[in-house]
Amino acid sequence: MTFSLFLKHLGLLSAILLLLAFLMTGMRLNHTLFSLYALGVVCFNLFSIFIFFYGYNTSKSDRVFSFNNVVLASFLIKLLMSIGFLLIFEKLFHPYSDDHIFHYILIYVVYTVYEVYFLTKLARADYAD
């Protein structure tokens, strides 16, 4: 997978998630909540770009388990990021319902599925250096 194709897919994915966040919060006119969701999407985008480059470099490595370590570490870090966003949200806004949790679960699942997709493409790619 090329970096430009990766960025196109990531941009489309981000636009869809931001549209869903807008639809989820727009009916309640809660711009602060939408901003927090958007910040989560931006953080996950930056993390995905980092993982792409790190996965690209380790996929060409001679060490067999380096790439697997990248995959496992990224799952754990994304999970911790989601929990961190939830804790920050709880601390700042003291919500009366747990509706906001759905969006962070959605972000985590969507980015995890996309990450598995592009890391699989990187792992199977034949690079002639």
C-alpha cells in the first residue's frame, strides 16, 4: 500500500467519522462535544500515520517479531487513548448519560479495522529495495 493511497483512505474514514459525530451531536447543538470527538479523530489520524511509517519500516526488517510487536502495541495504545479520552470527558463534563461512550467505541473499532487492513497490506507487500 502506498502512502498516498493510505492517506486517501484515512481522509475518507475521518470524514465519515466526523460526519457521524456531527449527526450525533448536531441535534443537541453541543459544539463542545463535537470538538472533543473531532480531537479524538485527529489524534487517531496522527497515530495511524505514525503506525503506517513504523509498520512500513518493520515490515522490511529482518527481525520476524518486530512487525507483530507493532501491531500489538498499536492495539494497546489505541485502547489506552480511547480510555484516556473517556476519562477526560468524564472529568470535564460530568455527563448525565453514557451516550458519548458509543462514539469512542466506534472510533476505536473503525481505526482498528482500518489498521489491520493497511498493516496486512504492508506485511504482504513485496518491496524491491
